[in-house]
Amino acid sequence: MGQNAKAVFSAKGLTKTYRMGAVEVHALRQIDLEILRGEFVVLLGPSGSGKSTLLNILGGLDAPSTGEVTYQGHVLSAATAADLTSFRRKHVGFVFQFYNLIPSLTAIENIQLVTDISENPMSLQDALGLVGLLDRKDHFPSQMSGGEQQRVAIARAIAKKPDVLLCDEPTGALDYFTGKKVLEAIAKVNLELKTTVIVITHNAAIAKMADRVIHLANGEVSQIEKNTQKLSPGEIHW
């Protein structure tokens, strides 16, 4: 990424502290970072390192205890609950480890739930085509594999044409080969739609797909590395 690329997210002095009884848990400690437009970023670190907390704050699902986070110059950390709802609806697509599809709806109907409330969605067929599942559009979740369900979840997340796709362990519940299919779909979204993608993982191999890897440990950014040679999902082995 060039130095002129605009920052989509900017975080300064971000902290998050939880109270558990009499104990204070420091989930994030003084995080400073920028995510640039169109980047593929991996947040890498062990369980408990603060990855999900950081992703949830960037996505407007949580608020920092102190510090500031901005999205394209708008201060998210000072936004109202209504503003954050609007931000998530218009600008962010979420993909989680578990697919959260509605069992009684077909693949295309699950996606339509999002497009019906979106201002300028892509067509249902285009969304499913992008993840390679147009031939499964009338199947119910119970008729699809885990990987296919996760790809439907990705299609649902990107159907509203979000500026940012946030993925929390998207291959965590999948085997190696199925996980690769899901990673191929995410990489395609980044490449073809120019969507900014942030993926949480504890799998260092997946990090080789990214433009940049942000390492987290104990709630802090321990290292940021740039991949001079990105690998495609097909080239990754773990």
C-alpha cells in the first residue's frame, strides 16, 4: 500500500478494561494503528491477546474504555448507539466463526434479509456467485457443508457492499480444505470489490495472505509486519 492511501480506521491510545468482580481485566492496552483503504489485514495472536475486542471496537459493536477510534475521519468512540447502528448497517460486514444462518431459509433467502434493508445492495445472484455457490441458492443450511454455510455467510455480509469486511476466526470451525475455500472467497472480495478486509486468526499460515499482519499479545500490538510477497489461499499450508 502506498503512503497516500487513506486510513479507513485510525486508533490512538485505545484501551479496554473489563471488571470481573473485584478484578480488572485489561483486554487492550494503548493500541495505536491505522488500517488503509483496500488492505487485507490479519490480526494474529493467541487466545486472550485482545484480537476480538479490537475487532469489535473497530466494527462499532463495543466501545473503548479510553482512547479514540475513527472511521474515515468520523469519531466512532464518541458516537451514539443509534449512530453506531447506522455505521454497522451501512459500512460493515461481519463474518464470525459460526455461521448464524437462519435454518428455515434457503441460502438466497438468508442473503435477502440483508439486501432488503440495504440502500444499494448487489444482486443476490452476484453475491452468491462471488463465493462460488450460485448452484446452491435454493438449499437450506442443513443441506450444505460447514464451508458452504460459511461462504453463504460471507455472501450475506458483502451483499450490502460494505466498505469493510470484519472476519473473526472465519475458518476456526472448518477443516483444512474447507477452510481454504472460505479464504479464497474472502480474498476474492478483497481483490475484486476492493473491500477492506480484517481477519482475526491464531493461525500464522493464514497471515501470509495479508498485506500486513498486526501481531497482538497481552492486549498490545507487539509487531506489525508487511508481506512483500502475498500468497494466495492455494499456496498456504498449515
